[in-house]
Amino acid sequence: MEVKLMDIKAVDIKFPSDCNVIVGQSHFIKTVEDIYETVVTTVPGMKFGIAFNEASGPRLIRYDGNDEELINVAIENAKNVGAGHFFVLVIRNGYPINILSRLKQVQEIVNIFAATANPLQVLVAETDLGRGVIGVIDGQTPLGVESEEDKKKRHDFLRNITGYKR
């Protein structure tokens, strides 16, 4: 049995403060087109950029979207992670909850690692073959357990966000 060494890195995902990001793993070049169609047919006013790293063939970063800034942000993050079959979707004017169930139905998507507005790091393992995502760090560690007052604030907050709960 041959033991191979690997490096593990935490790669910061950078995106504008008024955006959310969804990162995941997919398996086919058609990913970009199918995610594009999913976003525009689910939340027509959402602005977004998507980038997808091919793992074979020409091994290009494939991209699309309807906002040049967010397309460039997605490309830069995909490049920094550098893992094959990795995708990053940067969204504005909507939330991950608006599109996650539809994204999970996209045939090419294998995993969704994170959907967040929090600080995000992607844990990347690198071997002589290439890079792969082994996990994410999404936000920070908890500071305690919610109190009854915290529960009420959470309840009220969810009812004040347009379109979530009544």
C-alpha cells in the first residue's frame, strides 16, 4: 500500500457584503447552463455569477451569470480553490433559501457544501493528482445557548423578513 502525502489549505471565499454564496461539487460541463436556468427561472430579479472548475479535458473555469461583478467574483473564488468539479455561485437580491431546493434538483450537482452570507473558508486537500474540497468552515463558533428572549427575537425576526413566515 502506497501512502501519499497531501497538503490541506483553508481558502477564504471572498464576496461583496450584500451577497450570499453557494459552493458545491458538480460533475459535468453542463453545470453552468443548468444552474443559470435554475436561478433565472426561480428568482427572476436575482443577480448572480457562477463559475465551475472542469476536472478533465481542457480543465477550464467555465462561467456565466447576469452581473459582471459577481461573475468576476465567482471566477476568482473558483480559481483560488482550484479543485476540480467545484462550483461557486454568488447571488444578490435574493437568498439561498429561495433557490436551494431547486439547485438540489439539478442533475449535475453532487453536493452543496455551504450556502451563506457568513465568512466562509473552503478546506482544500492537494495531492499529486490535484485538489479536492474536504469541507468548509461557515461562520464562527457559537457563544452560548439561546435564552427565552433570544427565542422570541428569532421568532419575530423570521416573521419580519419578507416572504418567509407570517
